Amino acid sequence: MTGSNEHVLEVRDLKMHFPIRAGLLKRVVGQVYAVDGVSFQIGPGETLGLVGESGCGKSTIGRTILRLYEPTAGSMHFDGQDITHLKANALKSVRQQMQMIFQDPFASLNPRFRVNELIGEAYRVHSGDANWEDHVASLLDKVGLQADQMRRYAHEFSGGQRQRIGIARALAMSPRLIVADEPVSALDVSIQAQVINLLDSLKEEFGFSCLFIAHDLSVVEHIADRVAVMYLGKMAELASDRDLYQNPKHPYTQALISAVPKPEADAKRRDRVILRGDVPSPINPPSGCRFHTRCPHVQDECRKIEPTFGEVAPGHWVACHMHGHSDSGDARGH
């Protein structure tokens, strides 16, 4: 099904709750509210950075979009098609256009397969092209590896090279959307910038859209067109890359950005915001605003009333009682 040219992916009020089972009969005794009502959109060729602390639900969103998890509630539309509850046969064709780059390049590549098999298997099966190895050689060249390395095994490569293989595998079917789940967090700092620059250049060449998941705002600063900040299963703020870094609205975003180092000698120094306490459990999240237990500006209404996710400036959305919301626009658009 051909969808709207405006959005490649549209997520509406997505919820992913995991049951907690206990006892001999494994009865459900609680829920982990991993993702609890998240909405956003990604346009053609756009990169949306999704950031937040470990356990906030960002990786769960990526896996749910690819239907590795069955969502609890909400909807997901890919190229205009509702994929929320697609069955296996219908989902197979959609998944060719939605690929994932996993966090750990050491665990995500099957050690029994050679590189040509890792990258070319899906292309060989779906295209039926007898010259599929030529396609693999071309992809290896595009990610900075040599074609004569295709018959080696994954364990013969460094971490950075393995992630390049993972990127080539994701590109094999020329997808419309790539979910990059913390693709550089397992790599040395010296290699991270190389992989990010590679992804950015490949996006320009192949024209795919990207959901780039990270826990570090500095990682997404130079690759994302817009940035969404999550906290404990909820969306805290969503804005263009420039607006978010220059004028963060949510106290949680302000704290995250204050911790990002600015290497330029003449850069204006930010006042560091130190958050107190720990992230609450997603099993029993706080009432009202989920951030109120750590917020330096907490008020009584924050403890009792959950803030709406509303627009405070054109294209800039935030869930915070300190900011008034206009009535126009769409929280998921750009």
C-alpha cells in the first residue's frame, strides 16, 4: 500500500506493557509500563533522534515498531499502512522496507555465517538475483570495507568493522526506514564519530529515514533533524535539533544538555543541572508528572496532574506544567 508522502512512519499513543508473572500458576501480578502513550512521526529522509536514560523505553519503541513485540495499545502506520496488528505473511513484505541496526555488533552477527551470507541472505532470497554477491561487494565498499573480505567470519573483524557489516546488512534491501538502536554505544569513542558520519552520508545516498536511538544527547546532535526526549515511558520534549539544544524547555532535557561537554574554547559555559534521586521503577511510576520526583522546579500540581504533551512554539512540544501550550499543530509532525 502506498502511503502519504508526508510521513514514512506515524506512531500514535503507542503503549508497550510487559506482564509480571509470579507463583506456581504464573499469574499476572503487575505490569512494566515500558512505553506508555508515545506519539511521533518521521518524514521521508528525516532522522529522528530518540534519547533518554537506560530503561526509559526507547529501545522498546524501536523493537515494537518493527513488530518484534506485539504492542499493548496504540497504532503504527508505515507508508500509510496500518502495521499495528499485521499477521506474519503481510508483515513479511513490510519488514523488507524496515530494518534494524543493533546495539551490540558482537552479538548481532551470527558467528557461523560468512560476511557475504550475513549481508546477502535476504537480498538473495527476495530478489532471486544470481549475481547477489556483486550486490554484497558494492555494499561493503559503501560502508568502508573491502570486497575481498566477504568470505571472512564476523569474529575476524574489529567492533567498528562489525558494526559496518551490520549497517551493510540493514541496507541490503534498500529500506525506507532504519531503526538504529544505540549503534555506537558499544564502540570506542574514537570509532563512534566515524560510524555516525558514515550513517549520515549513507542516508543522503540511499534516502532512507532513520530512528536513531541513543542515551547520549551529544551522539545525536550532528545526525538528527529532530530530537525526542523520553523519560520513564513518556515523551518529555520534541523539537528540531537546533531548537532543542539552544532552547530546551523541559527540566529533564535541560539537565541532559547541561551535561554535554562543549569542546570549543570560546563556547559559552552552561550551568550544570544536577538531578537528585534515581529514576523510579516503570512497574510503579509516580503519579502526576513522572519526572516530579527529581525535578528541581516541582510544584504541587506536578505531583497530582499529568502534564499534557503540547506545543509551546512552532514545532516545539513539551510535557511540563511550567509551559503553556498553544492549540495548533500536531505533536508528531514537523
